[in-house]
Amino acid sequence: MTLHPQAKALLDVMNLAPEVPTEDLVHHDLRSQYAALSMPATVEGVITEDRIIPGPLGDIPIRIYRPEGAGITPVVVYFHGGGWVIGDIDTHDGGCASITAASKCTLVSVDYRLAPEFPFPAAIEDAYAAAVWVQENAEELRVDGSRLAVSGDSAGGNIATVITHIARDVGGLEIAFQLLVYPTTDYEFTSESMIDNSEGYLLTTEMMRWFYGHYLNGDVDAVSDPRVSPLRADDLSDLPPAYIITAGYDPLRDQGNAYAEAMAAAGVKVELVHYAGMFHGFFGLESILDTAGEAIAHASAALRVALAVE
């Protein structure tokens, strides 16, 4: 396994920045830094609309992406990454627009509440409420609520897969497909990928500890609670078909691969796509990394097939 030359060149530049010890990190500062690196979408053929929808404890901002000129389409409800602490609908604007253009699906990006101001399980509660709202308001949104997928990257991938468990167990939401991009599926720090990729590849193992430290409160057992560690859920059967992306130089690689294998063993239809030369966070960097564009194209093709896009 060799780091892709484009990925290496990018990481070499990023690693020139002075390293800040995790104990000195301030979540407000990290949010601002992350936002400063974001670029607004420049994807043609996609119309966006920002709205506010009701949530369990207040309003939830969403951004709706629609293929220009489309009629009734399937819909993807998307949850951004950022360790449940950073990120928003603006930081993931480009990737969401690219998925919309390539998949020909309407996409709804959800600006769920962030920790530490709103710790676990606030993000999950907002995300589930938003997905239910999308399905219940399908006619107004001009989408087919019976062809609804959930998706997310990193912590957003965790949220997306946890929602599939809740929908199966509680009802009130029908999910046809899940697209998970290097999802967080297990509260662990000892896997081979956590050790081998602990630093130097954008996301570090210590940063994962920092994110968890801000997200979780003292009332949750992170190892046994399937809303934190869905890989450890007692039952992984009867979940929606899944398309899972993992990256070779990612601390989360092994838990993403393990989750795909566990779902498949439980009878869920799973396609696991592993990008051996990539690092955590590559998926949204299609303007810099050719492989990122390929990953979006392939994932969007999977959405089109799964959701029967005409």
C-alpha cells in the first residue's frame, strides 16, 4: 500500500503547518480554521435553497440541492463530518453539490447541533428528525420519499448509520439505501489502522480522542452504546443496502472495513470500496485529488442504481 502521489503532495504541504497539541485546541478556533479552508460550490446544473426546519429542541438549518430542471427525484439526506464538533453545511457545500450533479438526486444537507455545546445524542436526534421531516414533506420538496437514502462522511457517516438502526427498531422512517464515507463505527484506539495511521495523515488518533472527549458525556458507555459504536450492535440484520468507502491511510480504516464485513455477515447487501492510497478527508477534495472525483462519481453511480434514478 503506497500513498497516492497527489495525496502525498497535499499532505506534505499540510504537514508544514505548526502542530498544535490537542490539549491546546479550542473548538471555536478549530471551527473557524475548518471553515476558512472551505470553498463554495462551483458545480453547474445544481440549484440550492437554504431553509429552516423544526427540530426536537429548536430550528435546524438545511440546504437543499436539486438538479436543475429535474422533476420528482429520489432524495439523499446528508450529514457532514467533523467529529461531531466542527463542520457545517458550508464546509461540505462542494461535495454535496457534486453528489447532486452526478447522482441526479435531490440532496438535503443537515446542519445538526454540534458538541460540546450540544453533546451526544443531540446530533443524532437532529439528524433523525430532519430525515423524518424530509420524508413527511416529500411532496412539497418534489422528491420521492420512498426512495430516500442517508449519507455522511466520518462522524456524519456514524450519524447516518445510527439512523438506519433507529429507523429499523423504532419505525417512522423508511430508508432505502445508505452511503457511508469512512464512517466512525467503533469507539476504539487499538486497531492496526489507529496505530499505523496515528499521525501524519490529516486525521490523527489523538484528534479522535479529542473529538470523542467533546462529543460524549459521562452518562454513556461509548463501547457498548450502538449509537456511538454501531459495529458493536447486537443485531445488524435488516438494515438498508450499503455502499461504504474507506481509505488506506485513515485511522478509521479498520472499523469501516469491519462494519461492512459485519453487516454483510448479517445478510445486508454491502459494497465496500477501499481507496488504498488515500487519507481521511479525501472525498471532498475533487478539485485537488483525481481519486476524489472518481470516488464521487462511483458513489453517485451506486446511488443512481440503488434509488432507480431514471
